[in-house]
Amino acid sequence: MSVIEEERVRGSIFKDINAEDEDQQPTVIESLCMNCYENGSTRLLLTKIPFFKEIIISSFTCPHCNWSNTEIQSAGRIQDQGVQYTLQVNNKEDLNREVVKSDGACTRIPELDFEIPPFTQKGSLSTIEGLLDRAVAGLEQDQPIRKIIDDPSGNSFIENPFAPQKDAALSVMHYRRTPQQNAALGIEVEEEPEGETPANDLDAMRNEVLVFNTNCPECNAPANTNMKLVQIPHFKEVIIMATNCDSCGHRTNEVKSGGATEELGTRITLHVTDPSDMSRDLLKSETCSVLIPELEFELGMAALGGKFTTLEGLLKDIKELIVSKNPFICGDSSAGDRLEKLAIFGQKIEKIIAGEMDVHIILDDPAGNSYLQNVYAPEPDPEMKMEKYTRSFEQNEDLGLNDMKTEGYGEK
């Protein structure tokens, strides 16, 4: 059986939890009891649930000593980047936030000098209070604390109860894994042989579409990713990467800036006055935040990744991310008031796309690598304002520029 056929079989095995599906029955395997060393039985159920995607539920029982054990293991793919969530816990309601914690996530409380190391707790779908109850007997009361979940696999989440508005108490940071973290997750990273230098023929890359093998972010089946250098008029050169999965039909595209970080940040403000504004070309880099003041909405950097699309495409992606693919409104996680609030937000996005709502859309990119088409070019656009600004220390820290030394780096 080929690799693609194996992945298709795998996708058919992991099914959504459905009480009415008679075919979805656990597999029973005879196995050794580690308590009395007699034979017992292990039941395995391969299924999908919100957040965890593909999971394996195992339950062992021994008829001889009556010992039992139940575990949940994630069978989903490891994300391309690790993720760190930092939550400022100010009141009791914050302890009720839903949390998805994978096996490899590390949980820290700096104020208490407390840490739950990775792989010491099984993956769980719980609350902040539930995670703490598993590790300690109680918490100090009436003291604001920060809770940090650092997950190299990128598969952990903390709920934003104010969605689609920004959560002032929660910050999210994506990062590249270290070689040690890759080793702990069982990921093998190929090292370039010494003495070999990669090809750097830019002219050939501009005229050629590069193809390399990857895995589908939805079903994890083998897929191809196409990459090409593209020159955007009146802007700069970017790298567009597009993935198309033949197994599940999923399509995605991502844009990387082909240039360096600009000396100044860029803030682009567009006053949407006509439905034709939706057809404007738009480049959103990974470091760009999107704000819609009239909706009190802010989308942080790295939330949607880099995209080369239209304004309409960006708004549809925002609606899909906040409303359709919000994991905390799936199944038992959903709440009536939250569903209603997100439904109203989705309706407002549709009104903006149809030109029935007067709003301002702001692209704020501290790296200066985002772009919005000026339909009056080379003349100024009366409805669009572009500002250059000096980055703050925090923005430079997020971009990793504070620790970057470009002169005299060989000196001690």
C-alpha cells in the first residue's frame, strides 16, 4: 500500500464522535495487566473531537485484580511552530477559561516559582482551575498571577471569552522550536552537509515554480507545496507558497516577505466607502495586525499567517477563523450568549463585504512588510492613509530585533 493510500485509510478511521454511528465501535485487544501480570483487555477508540482533532482513547480493565486505567493520546500533526500563551489571572472568572493542553506543553506560574514540566501530565481539555487542581492542592487567593503555557508542539489553547474582541489579559507568541525541543517531540531535522552551499540563482527562482513535499495541515496526508517569487507593483518582492491536498481537497496559501525588516513600521488605514473596495489587492505579512475600530475588533500578528489576497478574502478569512472554526463554540464548549455574539459579528462582516457598513480597516505592521493596493496609483488615494512610525521597544522585542547585533558581532 502506498503512503497516500495509507493516509486515506487513516483519515477514514478517525471519525467524529457520533452516538448514532453504530459502526464507530471500540477495538478490543488482549493485553498484559501491569498490576497483577495477568491478561486483561484494552479498548481503543480512534475519533475526532474539537481542539485535539484526531485522538486515541484507550481504556484498560483487568478482570483478575479489577485494576483499570484510561488515557487520551493526541494523534494529530505537530504544528510548524511552537506557541506560548501568557494569561494575566486577575479574578475568579479567569480560572474558568477553557484550556487545551497537549502532552508536551509546559505550564508556569512565575509569581509562585511554579512549573509543570512537559510530558508530566497527559493531554487534557479542562479549565485553568482544573489544570492547577491536578498539580497542587490550592492557590493563593486574591493575588493576581500570570499563567504561561509554553507548547513546542503548538497544539495548546487558552480561551478568549471576549471573542471577537481583543483579550487584554492574554498574549500569544509563536516561535521556532530549538533543536532540543524538536528532539523531545521526536522530530528529526535534516542538517545541511558541511561544505555545500545552497543554490542562490534568483533569476531562475523568479521564472520557476519550486515544488517540495509537505503534509496537509487538515488531514496530514502527503501533499505538494508550490513556491514562487512575485514582484508586487509599487511595493517589493514576496514569496508565495500554496498547498493543495489531493486527499481532502484542502487548499491554503501563505506569503513571506522577500526583503528585510524595514527601518520603520507601517500603518495603513482604509475608509471602506464602496463595495469595489473589496477587490483591492492586499498583502498581510505574519507580523501584521488587523483592526476594525467600529467593531472593536483586533486580530493579532501571526493569527492568520502571511496572506496575499483581496480585502474581501481577508474579511472572509477573519469570519471563518473567529466564527466557523472557533473551537470553543463546538459541542459542549458552546454557550448561548457566546454563540449569539459571534453570530452578530459574522453578520457585521458580511455587511462590510456587501458595502452596507461604513468602517475603517487598519493594517498595522511593525516590520513594514504589508501592502494594500492604491487603485489611484501613482496618484494619492483619498480614502487610504499610510503612516510610517518608529517601533516601540516591545515591538522590537516581538520581532527579535533588540538582541540582534549587526556590527562588531565578532567582538567580545
